[in-house]
Amino acid sequence: MVERPDDEWSLRHEGYDPADEPLREALCTVGNGYLATRGAPPEARPGGAHHPGTYAAGVYNRLTSRVAGRTVENECLVNLPHWPAVTFRIADGPWFDVDTVDLLEHHQTLDLRRAVLTRHLRYRDDHDRVTTVTQRRLVHMRHHHLCVQEVVITPENWAGPLHFRSELDGRVRNTLVARYRDLADTHLEAVRTDRPAPDCVLLEMRTNQSAIPLAMAARTTLTGGADPLRPTPRLRRAPDRIGLDLTAEAAPDRPLTLGKIVTVVTGRDRAISSPADRALRDLPPARPFDELLIEHEQAWRHLWERFTITVEGRPGTRRTVLLHLLHLLQTVSPHSADLDVGVPARGLHGEAYRGHVFWDELFVFPLLNPRLPDLTRALLRYRHRRLDEARAAARRAGHIGAMYPWQSGSDGREESQRFHLNPRSGRWLPDTSDRQHHIGLAIAHNTWQYHQVTGDREFLIHHGAEMLLEIARFWGDLALLDPARDRYVIRGVMGPDEFHTGYPGAEHDGIDNNAYTNVMAVRALSRAMAAHAELPARERGELSERLCLDPTELARWKDITHRMFIPFHDGVISQFEGYGDLAELDWETYRNHYGDIHRLDRILEAEGDSVNRYKASKQADVLMLFHLLTADELLPLLSRLGHPITPDTIPRTIDYYLARTSHGSTLSAVVHAWVLARAHRERAVEFFLRALESDIADIQGGTTAEGIHLGAMAGSVDLLQRCFSGLETRGGRLVLNPFWPEALGTLEIHLRHREHSLRLRINGDRIEIGSADGTHRPIRVVCRGRTAELRPGETIRFPP
């Protein structure tokens, strides 16, 4: 029997509709940070409603294609062989196909507590035979190479031979995303198949450009009730797949259980002789699914103890929060720490964005920092290892320092495409998203925040300070002194908005003085100087010598932090210089005509127009400043730059851009919820709920099927953790300034600050924070201007 979890710990899909399958497969992905497998049925083959997909962190391959008369190169996260492949047939009938039988019952459940996917169905075939099928699947969280599947077949009104087929199928390609289908998609080549034991098969393959070897070993067994059956497996072999056929006699109400245990190993692993050798060594003897579940469940229990975030008061909210945390931990987990990988924007759940790493760690790290700081450290090391590539990119662009890529993959070069397809017009257009140099500012922000939360001086000394200084060098060099203004300016970039790639008539040349970029550049320069000063004298001297960093350059940085130009118009911060001169868009007309205008840029291009002509943003841009920086940080910075803003500037700026944003990115709802939380709690809750629903309801109309939006998932949870709670780390203190919406009831969070394991509880204006027992030093907690000392084993309350 399959234990049914509590409703809030269960994502349940009733019925079967082929049109819904791609979304289900993404949402029902199971993984462990090393690899993840989409929730495609075991019998599925690529094409039609289903897309079997297994993706291992960091396994990329680069191919060239001819598109619209041009040669383009793309590096992709590789779809690995379909390890769950199992199907069956009754006697001489056809192999089971869910799309051709008469389904009597079908439901699929993702157990969020244990990351176990269960599918249950009943069907009637052409001979009036009724059969029940139950399948369970997991990707093991304790033993990261291990994947397990169980298929139970129970005849209801028939008897006869039942044939099973269990394979490792390497005939997979990267074909999930329709708009990429003109691109080369075959990334694997066969190496070897073998049968090391009667119940065991081995498949070895290799990526055809990056030459990463990979191996899968599978053990397949068949039991009837508690009794092991010993059918003679028949080998099926081809160069790119291998499997076993097994047959048993079935009888009414007597279940037959096929167990499949698979190990997956790639050449990127450490401490291995070869992937095939390790796959066979790690393959356990035949064991029931429930035995293999025990340690997997234990590992997940330990993770959930760290990531407890409970919302009481709104039905369904906690389940979605748990779903988001589950997919975060299935993408980056303690297993990721040894892999030299980044945070892929779409998780390990599909092929959108080709599995690339963008800036989503900006939204992910706030959840990891207070719970798994070693994991954050490892993910930042991914950036540090690619620092030389970022330096080379800066040199090629005529600058010094480090210019990190907007899209990163295996080695840290720029992976942004040069052309992209507009599905509305069918035209391939130039893509200038590599002008989003603000990715380096996000990396600098993440590095400093990690240091603030953890106090990890060793990381700052050996890795963090170097990244901060080299990022600062790039921005210090990119900033030019405009004599007419007597201020520094930054030209030819793109901001987070992404719609505006240039000015009317110069569509692809970038824009000037993006306010977010300029402010965050000042912030990065300030933090780099602070990190430099914080280093011990010897290490500071050695790093300065190695980087050829002299006092003149530091003096220039300081000057920039006092004289950077920030554009304003109509009493609000301008998204970029000249934004106020653009035309207003008739939003109502476009909404009435098109309905969904999230991708307004595609609509306008298909009409022969350009979004560059209008005051229209895809997502939060200026408002990102209010998301990342508190008023205590932003207002003094602007004042130092000669822009002492009035009290109404920030709310006016928020309202101004809220009316001019299409929310074409799932991150937009996260940021808007954040910036509205102080003054417009009801609207903030609306955007919070939109962020929660962005993937589970697929509000962008099909994009989630290509891979979940990891930044939005993490960001929606962070709205509870930091925004509505007002939680921040400042100068070694824990600061709370809650604006908790009554509609969300009670919040409880477990987190770690320095050495303290903390439990935070907020209900209305009441705040309670307790620390577990220990011998570490007390910490200071500040709430609404009142400071208290929290010792291990104690609990403090505000108001007292």
C-alpha cells in the first residue's frame, strides 16, 4: 500500500489530459541536486504529449546550427538517457500506451515531504480486460547516483502472460522547447552496452562535443507479492539502448511488481575511476522500493527541519510554498556543493534557456544563506572559478576587471544567443541580451550578503574579495566622466527590464544611465572598497599586488561613488536616461485586443513596431533597487550622489512603473510584492499570490512545461522570510521590522544566524524568536528600534 501524505504535503493531479502533461511533467520532477528526472510516464517516448527528460547538473554540450542563413552556436544542458523506461503488454497485445486505452481512473501525486512521485491508473483494453497500474519513482537524496522505480500491475478480471520491458534508452534528444527545434539537438553518442549480470545492464554514452562520459547501470527484478519470481530475462540491445524483457503469469487480484534500481554517473564526478566502474560499484543488490525509501526519507526530513517555513491562515498557501522549496532543493542541494555548478534559471526540470545560469541566485541565496551556507559558498565558487573568463571577456570589450556573462554554462563564457525567434512573427531577430552586464552587480551583491550573513572571513579573504574587486574594476572602468555634467555616466547597457535594447532608431546599441545599473555600480564599488579594507594587512597587500591595484584606482572608485549620474523625470527616478521622452503606450487597447500582453515586445515586433519606442517595461527595473536595498541603504547613497529625494519619491516611482509594466517575467510579481509591502499590503498580497501561482498555474501560458522558474519560486518564499517579516542582517545584528499581512495568518520560520539555530514566529504585531541550546555567543536582535540580546536556549518577544 502507498501511504497517502497529508493534503498540504501532496500535489495531486486528477484525470488525464494530454494537453496538461508537459506542465505536469515539469511540476512532478524528482531530483536531488545532482540530477533530476521529469515526471514523464515510464512508457513515454519523446514526441506527442510527453517529453522524458533527465538532466545532470553541469553536463553541457555545445553544437552549431544553420538558422535563417546564419551559423549559430549553442551550449545546452544535455537530456540524458531515459532511465525510467518501463512498459508492459498482456499476452500478444500491444505495448501499453496511455493515449490509446480506455482510462477508467488516473491520478498522479507528488509527495512533497519525501519527493516521491506516484501514478495510479485503471484501464480497459480492447478485450475488456481491466488492469490496475501503480508506479512509484524517486531520485535518492542520500545516495545521489541512485534512482529507483517500482511498477505494480494487478489484473482485475483476467489471467495470462504479462510481458515487461525495462530499458536504458539513449535515443533522447533536446526537443522539449518548440522554438529551439530548428537548432541541432542530438548531444549524445553511444559508447558501449553490456550485461554484467543476468538482472543487470549497463549503458555508456558520451556527449559529442564536450566529451563528458556518462554511464547508467540498471538492475531489474520481478516479484509476485512477497515471492521473488525468477523469469529468464531476454536481452534487448542496440548501440544506444539496452534492456531486459521479463515475463510472468498473471492472475486476477494478484499483483506483479517490477523493481528497477538505476545508478547514474558522469565524468564530472570526483573520486571515480570511470563512470561505468562507479555506476556498477554503486548499484545495490535487489531491494524493495520501501527499503530504499527509508534513507531517502530520512535525508529529506533533515532538509525540511532546516527549511521549515509555515504559513497558517490561507488554504493552499503552505502547500505551494512547500512545492517551491522542494524544487529549489531538487535543483541545488548539499550534493551540488562538490559539483562546480551554478543555479540554472529553470532548474533541472527542462530545456528552456538551455539550462543556463543567469542571475536567479540573487533570489535563491537568501534562502540558502541562513540554512545551508556551505552550499551558497560552493555556488559562489562556481563564479570565482570563472573569474578568469570574465576578465578575458572584459579585455575583449576593451575594459579591465571582470565582465561576467548574462548567461553562463560550462566554462563561464557568454552563452546568450545571438539571434532569437519571435514565435508571433516567425522572424529570427538579433539578440543583445549580453548587454545585461548588471549580472556582475548581482554577483557582487550576493558575495557581500553571504559575508554579512555568515561572517565567513576565510571565503572573503581567498575568493570573495577578489571577485568584488575585479567586478568593481570593470564598473570603475565602464563609468566615464561626462565633463558637461561633471558626473560619471554608464552608456550602452541593458537593465533588468529586458524590453529596451536601445533607443528608437538605434535598436540594438543599448541604453544610457540605467538607474538600477548606476546605483548598483556605486554599491559594488563601495562594497569592494569595504572588503579590501577588511582584509588582514598581509592578504590585502598580496591581493593588491597580484591585481596591480593601486591607491589611484581606489581614489577613482571613491570619486565615482560621490559623482555617479542618476536620471530623474517628472519627480520619479528614470529607468534610464531619455525614458521620460518615450511615447506612452495605449495599454487598454492592447489588453483588449490581445488579452495576454506579457510579451509585449513580441506583439509590437510582429506589428512592425518596436517596444523601444514606449514607456513599457517587461519587469521591475528601477523597482529592483527597492527590493535589494533598504531605505536606510538607498537614501544615504542617493543623497551622497547629490539626489536627496523627498519622502514621496519612492511611492511615486513605484506607482509610475507599476502602471507601465507588462509583468512578462515571473520575477516581476516577486519584486512588486516586495516594494508594495510597506504602503499597500493588500496589493502586495495580490502580487505575492501571483508569484506563488506563477508555475503551478502556468500563468505565462506554457513556459513552465519547459522548466520551472526557480528565481520566482525562491523569491516567493523569500517574501515570507524577509519582506513581510522585515528580516535582514546588518552589521552582525538580526533586524526585524515586520509588516505582516493579516490575511496570511501566522508565520513560523527556522533559520540559522551565525552559530544560532533560530525559530521565528510572527502573528500580527507579535514577534517571538528563540535560539536552540548551545555554547555560542549571544546575538543582538533589533525590532522596531528596540534591541535585545538573545542567548542560546532563550526566547525573546516583541513587544515584551
